[in-house]
Amino acid sequence: MGNPDNLTDIAERIDSGTRLGFEDGVRLLRTRDIHTLGRLADLVRRRKHGDAAYYNVNRHINYTNLCVLRCKFCSFYKPWSPEAKDGYTLTVNQVVARAREAYQRGATEVHIVGGLHPKLPFSYYTDMCAAIREACPRLHIKAFTAIEIIHLARIAKPRRTISEVLTELRAAGLDSLPGGGAEIFDDRVHDEAFQNKVGEAEWFDVHRAAHELGIFTNATMLYGHVETLEERVGHLLKLRAHQDESQASCPARFNCVVPLSFIPEGSALDDLPGPTGLDDLRTLAVSRLMLDNFDHVKAFWIMLSPKLAQVSLNWGVDDIDGTVVDYDITRREGGGTRRQELSVDKLQRLIREAGFVPTERDSSYRRVIRREGSWSVEDQDFSVSFGVRGE
């Protein structure tokens, strides 16, 4: 078979724009020639985006940590019971207050996810979207993973279909869906690590329905726990196939892929070592190379660290997410406060130090233009003033 680290044939296919296959992906994840891997991912990244590297001004809101699931990889959830300790649930007014604060500071997006709370009514979620939209007219609402959407369809009275849930949420103000809950698309991994959570068929059902309705979504992959490298590549190929389908027949598609580095601390899998920094870079690079129909690969600095996210810009990544501010779900350094924030100056500095041009984007990857006390979007006829009183 020759030298397994000789990537010449793969490099030739990438140079010519030929789509890679399963065996190529496995070879790239296993290769010791990491310099060639990084160079190839950077080549594809620069073909798509040149020297631009994206960030946004956003805020994450986790509305509850109470959840009926018991996923082994999750250190965020608290088991639901009427006497649950250490659990919290924000009121609609509290969620809106956080969104309004972000809007008044110039945020363009709010990212809202939470646990599967068995007692919150469907109206809680529609009221939340409607109240944010009223308080923050131009704030993009990216909210509710596929798992949450399925949960809402089940608890709604009368029960809704997935499309009905999405339609009602969109009417209330929802703009797009995040990509969480995908984990690894494999039955063996599902049964071992998140047996009680819906699997890949249901996750794709939600995103297919969203794309058919014209709602853009993201996609994720949680890697570095119990999956094999082959299962990791299989996950990427299933995302690629779905993107092909959406691009061919739907008005919307996946905006980006967000590979998420598993953090063992505090989870039921805390005996695992978790991925190394090199494994993170390999996975980001291979995501770029395998997902030729995804425009954007995002490095979520919360789960990687700002410095590794910076390095990843030369490994196929074109987006390092945003300001975030509060994030309860994971803490790379363990414990500590939920406050996890990078200023715009810091994000821009990380990008410049990596040799790229900082480019602020909105949730649809349109360029954001900032002036004193206001922001607008390139080629869009509106301007949002921010400050003490917002727009």
C-alpha cells in the first residue's frame, strides 16, 4: 500500500476540486503528515474566503439547565424534579432583559438553548421569541436545537408536527436554528453515550423541515469521546449528503458546521481524556476538506480556548464565533463563573495576529458595518442605533 502518510493523491483531488470519500477522510484523520493536512485545509479555506476571518457580536442565553435526559457527555443538565437542587429556569422577562442588554450593547444575534424542561408550556417559547422581537426588532434570534424542537412538538397541546412548531416559532420571531444535539450520527455511539436522546433520523427531520420552510440552520459534531475516527468521518458525510439535498430542493440550508471538542470534566464520561489540541486541529481541517458544500467552518472558542481557535484559522477555519458573554453549558477550565466573554477588540486582535482580516458578520454571513453608535448590514436598507435606549 506504500506510505500511508503520503497524501499526494488526496492533494491532487483537492487541487482539482474533486470530492473526497470516506477512506480519504479516515486517512486524513490518521496521517502523521499534519503539515500537509493543515496546508490543504488552508488552501480550500482561502479559495472560499481569501484573508477574511469572521466573528460576530452575540450573546448566549441558556434559559434552563433542568432536563429530562441523562446524556453521559453532558455536564450542564440537572435532573428535573419538583425539588431539583442547583437547577434554574429563567422567566420570559429575564430572557428578554438579557437580550435587550445585548442589543443595547450592539449585539446582532442572540443564541438561545436549554434543557428539556417537562413543565414549561409551548407558549413559554413562543412568548419568549415574540417578546424579544418586540423589544429588539433587528436582533437575530437563533434558538432551540433540533432536540428542543422535537420536545416542543411533544409537549404542545394539542400536539404539533415539527413543521407546525417551526412555523409558529418563526411567526413569533425565530430566525434560525443552531446545530446542537447532533453529537455523532452512529447507532453504537448513540446507545453508549446518549441513549435516551433522539437519534440522527429525528435530528435530520427537524433540519429538513426547517430548510423546506426557508429557515437556515447550523450543524455540529461533538467529537473526542467514545466515537472512532471512522464514525467521525461517517458523521461528516451524512451532513454533506443532507446539505446536497437541501441545496438541490430547499430555499434554506446549513449556514456552517461547528465541530465541538468534548470536555470530559463534570460529565459521566470524565474518565476519558478528551481530544488533544492536535486532534482538534485535525478534526477542524478534515471538516473543511470533507464538507465541500459548506461555506463556513466555525471554531467555537469556548470549547477550544481562544488561542487554539486562533491557530485553527490556518487549519481551514474561517469563523471564531463571537463575544458570547454568558455560557453555562461547558467551561474548559472547569468550575468558575458562567461569564465567558471576548471583547470585539480581543477577537479582532486574535484574527489579525493569525494573519487574517477581521470581518464582522451577521447571522447570515452578511458583513456588518459599524459607525459611532449604530450598525447596519451591507446592502440592507436599515440602521440600528444602540446605547442606553437601544433602537
